[in-house]
Amino acid sequence: MIALQSVSKAYGDQAVLAPISLVPAPGRTTVLLGPSGCGKSTLLRLMVGLIPPDSGRVLFDGREVTPANVDEVRHRIGYVIQEGGLFPHLHAMGNIILLAGYLGRDRAWIEGRVSELCSLVRTPRELLRRYPRELSGGERQRVALMRALMLDPQILLLDEPLAALDAITRRELQSELKEVFARLAKTVVLVTHDLHEAAWFGDEIVLMRAGHIVQRGRLEDLLSHPAAPFVTEFVHAQRADVRLATA
């Protein structure tokens, strides 16, 4: 569904992404993993069309993403950011249905879709009357996920969606998200800096450093066949998480 062909990005003299090519596997979960500043969130923003590449092409469903079609592409991609990114002046329901209403979807369809999503993400309907400030961190992320899934997108992009949560809530939502991914069988690209989370979600892990892809594969590949000394250094720095992921 989506393909990056030799895309690069720089801000002034600061190169953020070297030319990178990446095609996430359809119906699978690809995890972009790496330390802060390695370019993984920039790569996600290129995918959703929030920023254009300086070179290379982003393809969606075989067509290059351009200013002329980027809005159409965004409507077919669900996007979740850290802490949800909900509009504070809208209650949860208003956040969820905002784009569907703007696009003129039928009210009965909207109501039915919201009911489906409440069941999917285990959120009681009455909670949707609250404003973001009245929700817990976990509840905000569930609402943000419902908003991202409202139009039944073909691709779901998540940028550090659980990073701001406490450990107990994070573990609970990790389990719930994995169930959601399995049930929907959508193409998912998830950004994290946490090796355990990458191993939990990822059908494929893409380890990045300084705007480059260092290695791709499963956790076992990173552990047993590191492609560069950085891979071993990164794994050792999160040794406790590795033991949890392989237990």
C-alpha cells in the first residue's frame, strides 16, 4: 500500500534522513526502532504526507503522493501521535467524528461506526461525552485510536503512542493494541525507542540510527546476527527489556 523510494529530508544544514527505501509489508506490523533523533518520526510524517521529502518519492497504492492528492491519501491513513493529540475544545465524540462529519458521512453510518469502535477498543459510550482534560492518559489514547480508525483506513501509523503512559497502563494498552492489530489485519507502522515494545508488536523491526536503516528483521536477527556494532550496543543498553521479550 505504501512505499518510500530513496526519500531524504534535511532542515537547513542538518540532515535528518539519508536516502531511505522502505516498503512496509501489507497486513503486518512494521516497527521503526531507534534512539531519539534517529529519524523514525520524520519517516512516519513523510508517510502520512505531513512533510514532503527533499528527494525520492512516497507512493500510496501505486501513485506518488503529491500536493494535489495528499488530502485524499491522508483520509485513507490513520495516524496516532504521542498523548493522542486530541483537540481540547472538543469532547471525545467530537474528536472521533470530526473528519467523518467534514466529509459528509451519513449520521447513521457515523453512529454505527462509533459503536463498533467502542467495542473494539473497550471504551464505554458514556466516556465519549468527556473532554480530553477529563480523561486519563490511557483513555485519551483509546479515543485517539478510535479517531484514527473512524474512516476504516487501510494503513495505521502510530508515533510513540504509549510513551507517556505509566507502566501498568502501558502494558495493558500494549496487549489491547496487539489484539486490535490482529483483528483488523491492517498495515501498521509503529514508532518506538523501546526494544521490548518493538519485539512485542513487530512482525518486522527496522532499527535506525542517524537517519539510516542499520538492520531489518525480527528480534532474533538483531540478537544473533547484528549487522553493525551499533546493533549490539543498542540491544545491550536495553538488556532488561530483551530478557522480558524473549522470556
